[in-house]
Amino acid sequence: MSAVLAQGLRKSYGEKAALDGIDLDVRRGTVRGLLGPNGAGKSTAVRILTTLLRPSGGRAEVAGFDVTTQPRQVRRNIGLVGQHAAVDELLTGRQNLELFGRLCHLSAVQSRSRAAELLERFGLEHPGPAKEYSGGMRRRLDLAAGMILAPPVLFLDEPTTGLDPRSRAEVWRSVRELVSDGTTVLLTTQYLEEADQLADRVSVIDAGRVVAEGTPDELKSRIGGDQLDVVVRDPEHLERAAEIIGGVASGPVELDRDTRHVRGPVNERVRSLTEVLTALAAAGIEAEDVAVRRPTLDEVFLNLTEAGGVRP
């Protein structure tokens, strides 16, 4: 079942197309990452899917309701956390959540009960006002506010912008807990590591179009598999090390004399690494560093988008 479905979604401002026929199909209980450079259309897509903006063409459903003809039903089934924390800094976390509960038409008793539940869940039982919270705590409070009505679909628009690594990890943990309970998350982010950590599937958007889609591993495989990297201590051993790696490599071997670096693509990472280490030792070649690494989403992103366009 689809929690979010978009077909040929378009949005134009005069002759400029912010969205140019986007298709999305997000399964329930999963995280879909939307990646793309600034101006690619990520936030525009989120604004349409959350009924804040009307599309120029195409159609979209969220939680089974049409965003154009059934906006009220959509809003009852979604939560939205924007790029900046939308909390009152003079109120405590509890007071903030109770306020959001009343704004969502919960009774005073329901608001207090839901606030207490969310404060415990997100580890926000701090007695002071929100202005005393760390960046990570504020974002977790924002997430909690977005979950006041326990919506089945949660939209996160660059939720960890400006956070330090520790605070970002706190938000990631909270998101994982929500998804484990069945919440569907649509995540827009410019942090490639964030999508790699959280997303079940990723859609790369460029110039208002989806230019690639798949799991993080599937997208990485598009620009090549694992790479075996070796740095030799003695530059005179470079040629021999290249021959050894070439014996297990699945493609051309690269050699960099300045850095004493040899690399080559491999299909079976563990077997290839074992064979190369054994052969290097037998040849008396000392390696300063040996590693097998996979392409990162950063490399995928740069490979798929270039100067605002799609690389052929």
C-alpha cells in the first residue's frame, strides 16, 4: 500500500517549471529520501504533498486522500517538520506540546496526556523553557509536535540543518523509532549521509525531475561496485602491487605515483582483500593502508547531477 503517491506532478511559475512531472510511490512504514541541489524542487514537492501549494498538473495522494480535492483529510493524516524549529522558546517542552495539542483540537485532558507520552518517548523531560534546550533537543521537540496526532505520514524538510553531529544522531534515532512503530517518513535533505543512514529508498531530484531512484546500495552500484585501495610504503613496489591487484580486479587498475596509491574495482570484497593481502606479503611488499570501500551517496549525487543538469 502506498502512503504517498504522486503521478506526473507539476508546478510552474510563469514559464519556469519548479516541478516537471515527478512520480513518487512511497510504501507505508518506510523512509523515502528526496535528494537534490538547491532549487531542484524538493521543498516544492513537499509543499504540494502537504496541501500548502496547489499543483499545476498531475495528481497526488497522501494516506489515500487526494491533496487537491481532499486537503482536510490529508492534513488530518500528516505531520510536518520544517527546516527551522517552530517552538515557543519561552514555554517548556510540556507547555509547547500541550499548546500544539489544543491547536489540533484535542481537549485539555487529551493534550496533557499526549504531551506526557511524547516527552517520555523523545527524552524531553526538561523542566526549563525551550530556550535552554540544545539544538538536538529543539529538533526532537519539533518532531514531537509533528506527532501530536500520531499521523501515519510525517514530512521532514531538512530536519537536521545546522545541527552538530551529536544532535544530528539524536534526531536520527528518534526518526528510526517512529518508523519502527509504523510511521511513513518523507525526508528531504542535503546531507547525503543522512539519507544513507535513514532512507529505505532514495529519489534524486534535479531540475524538477526525478533522475534516479532506488535503495542507497542500488544507487551506489550505478557508479561502480567496491573499490580495493592499497597504499604501498616503497614507491618501487607500485608496479608489482598494481599487478597483484589487477589479478583480482574486475576492471582497470589505477595507479597514482605521487600518493603511492593503487586501486581497482572488485566484485567479491572479502575474498579479493584476502588474496591481495596474501600476495603482497608473499612478494615482500609492505602496505601502509589497505581498504575496500563502497561508493558514497555523495559520489552518486555528483555523478547524477552536474551544474544543475543531468550528466549523460
